[in-house]
Amino acid sequence: MDHQKQKLVRAFESHISGDIEAAYGIYKDVMVADPGGIFAPVLINLIQMQSVHLRSSKLSALLNLKRNGFMPATVIDVGAQVGTQPLYEAFPEAHHVMLEPVQENESVLQGICQSLKSAECMMVAVTSRSGMVSLSVTDSLQYSSIAEQIGDPLNNRLVQAVSLNDLCNS
């Protein structure tokens, strides 16, 4: 398999695993290296359509809840990453609690907190028990999951975890 096809396969694997940022970057590299190729532009277009559709479908669902009388006093965003704009648009009067274990996202979330009427950010993982856990983080820093064991120190790290029960009882 030639180099560009290998890159496309790697990009597609990233895409279907949910690492959209990595996939997008590789697709762009393939487009530059092979401007006549058809696959990379089509897949970039798919990512762009998915992003728009995902955002509008989240917002539509939240606004439908609001139209039907759902008005939360507090919104807890578990795995806030770099924010969830549809939550802020649908429930601007609510107190927003953003929970995110990837430390590199803190400055973005703090900025969002300052722009909202009432918000706070906690850099923690959410698990069934509070304490320390090993977190596996993708290279793009976009996705993370609780790791079964500590492996590659570049992708795994120990982070503070909190259970929602403990959070709500404090």
C-alpha cells in the first residue's frame, strides 16, 4: 500500500474512533500531497457536515426540552472538553458546572465560565468513586477515558476523580 493510502487509512481509523481533529489534519495533509485525490476532500466535507449536524441536533433537542418546561437550575457537563455551546444557548440562566479531566482544556473552560452568568469548572474525572484514577488521553487531547492500567506515560496520567454523588452532596 502506498504512503498516501496508508495515511488515509490512519485518518479514517481516527475518524471512526471519534478523534475528529486528528483525522481532519491527516485528511488535509493527504489533500496537499495528492490534490487530485477524491477521498480526502469528501471525508473532510463529511467531518464538516457532522460537526454542523451534531451541534444543531444537540441544540434542537435541548430547546425542545425547554419548550416542554424543562428548566434546570444547574447543568452538569461531564467531560466538558472545550465547552458545550448548545447547553449555554439553551439554558443561559442555569448554573453550569463543567467537569473535565484533561488539564490542557482548563484555560478554555475558565474563559467560558467568565462569559456565563453563573458557572464553575472543575478539572476532575467523573467515576463511581472519588479518588485518583489513571486517565488515558488521545494525542489530540480531545478525548479521554479511564485507563485499566498505567501504560504509555505520554498518554496516561493520574488525575483526581469525583463521583457525582460526592459532588452533589458537598
